Amino acid sequence: MTDVTDVTGVTDVTDVTDVTDVTKEKRRMITPFLSVRDLCVRFATEDGTVKAVDGLSFDLERGQTLGIVGESGSGKSVTNLAILGLHNPRNTTITGQIVLDCQELTGACQRTLEKLRGNKMSMIFQDSLTALSPYYTVGRQIAEPFRKHTGASRRQARQRAIEMLRRVGIPQPERRVDDFPHQFSGGMRQRAMIALALVCDPELLIADEPTTALDVTVQAQILALLEELQQETGTAIIFITHDLGVVAHICDEVLVMYAGRCVEKGTVQDILISPQHPYSWGLLSSVPRRKAPVDVPLRSIPGTPPSLIDPPSGCPFHPRCAFRSEVGGSRCQDERPVLTMADGRGAACHIPVEQQHSLFAEQIRPLLGRSL
């Protein structure tokens, strides 16, 4: 029988355990906290297979905030529901790799995912009215995951629920903790949903349009709360939003999605100041400007998002792209562009990078005026 010392250089079980722990720690140091590789999500429908996410890859480190932007139907929420394992397996096919803190999530059993959801990873859902159960008080719904994952008593969990309601700006939390969701306004329900997601101080927080139903004052309060949580615990945050002003305020990196694919990725400064992809130009151009003349119409992206059952050939954005003639020939229509990353940024576009910069500077930048 092989001696332990022949393999590890240690002489007892404790030393073997120490070596294993060191190996795991080294692996964590050299691998991203969250790694998504070639993620594909397919839905089987009567009309055909919906390619909701098609070959998406990105990384996220602890303490970092990744913003995901794009039109409705581009695959933002579908991607993050796949990370949490919340898709119905009966009609959903998920391929690729999702690794959270060196733990593979793709294909993991429900028991494993249930231990992680609400504890190590959590999500602020976009529609608080359907995310909160009408049959239980708000306080009970916030306290339940805290009790499950920490073993706290009912009294401790109730106090934690009151504390979280106070942190998200709910007035008189000692009384409102016993109210039902229908007794809360839309904005207050959204804040309660945020309290529910943050109650266990998750290491990965997915925020799906968390400030949509909130006024500007409360929105600023919630963003400050998320930043405070990140500073205290090093939480990694994925922030899904249509509001590029919020992206500019809270995000470190931005991933632009279109038709289930990443069409551009870079730092928040890269995407908001010098974007490379025509779709990103369209998103920036469609943002209202405070000092824009009132008689100048708001620019929009022509056409509609493509069908994900039968997407266009080549570049999925080419039917709506005003700059496809810059490439020449039918390359945009026939050949799918590849997202090539260099120095942390890249764009899936056939237009050469130098030409992208000149087109943006000459035709798009003058329309934007002041930055966000």
C-alpha cells in the first residue's frame, strides 16, 4: 500500500486535510469567483426552440459589479435565472459551464442549489408583486431564509427582518413587519424584496431592475445600500438595468447583450465614453439628455429585436444596423462576428476597430453632448 508521505510529503490525516484546504484556496485565488463559459439556454415551445442565450461567457470577481444592459428579450434575466438554477427543467436545456467559487452549478442537484440560493447567492427579482407570496406577512418571508441558512430562532429572525426593513427605508418597521404584501405600495414592496435578497448577506447578488419602481430619492438610498454591502462583505453584484445613468454610478464593467449574445464588453468608461458596437451606440443615443433642445426628436434604434426561434444569419444586429455598409459586401449578413477580447474589452462587430472609433467620434459623439 502506498504511504501517504510518498504522495503528499505529510504523515497524518490532519496534514492531508491541510494540503487539500491549501489547494482549494490556491484554486480560488487563480480562478474568478463566478465564471460563465459558453452558456446556452434553450426553451422548447410549440413554435420551435427559443435560443434565449447563445454562447455567453463572462467572469466576475468578489467586490466587483457587472452591469448587463440590452433591450427586453435580449437574454439578461434568462442568463441570471440559469445561474441560480431557477429554470423549469421540463422545457429548458442548459449547456455550458457555470462555476461559482470553484463549485460547478450546471447540472447540480436541486438540494445543492437550494443550499446556495438565498445564502451564498441571491436575487432581487424585477416584479416584487409576483415574487412575494400574498399568503404570508412580509416579515415572515424575510425571516424564513435567515432561519433556514443560519439556524436562528424565530425571535432572532424577526429582529433581523425588522433590521433589514429599516435598512431599505421602510418607515415604522416594527409595525410593518407584520403587514402583508398587498398592504405595501409598489415601491415599498420592491424595497421589501431587496431586504429579502440581502438578509443573509449573499456573496453573489443578482439585481434584476431593482430600482425600477422607486423614486429618485429611494433609488439613491438603495444604490448606497448595495455599495455599503459590497464594501462590508466583498459581495459580487450582477446589475441588470435599462438605466445607463445607474450603470455609470454603480458598475465597474458592462456587458451589452443582444439576441442572447454578448455584443460588447468592457469597463464602464469604455462602454459609456467610447463604445465600439453600433448597438451600443444606439442605446446611448436613445437616452434623453437634460440639455437637449426640446424640438429635437429622441433618436431610437430602427426596427424590432429579432425572433430567437429563427434569428437572422450572420450578425444578429445587421437588419437594424445603419453602419453595415461600412463593411462592404454581404459579410454582416453571412458571417457571425466573433467577440475578441483585448485588454479587457471587445466588440462582436465586423467593422475594424480603428473605423469604429472614427465613426463614433464623427457621427455619434456629437449627438450625445454631455456624458451621463
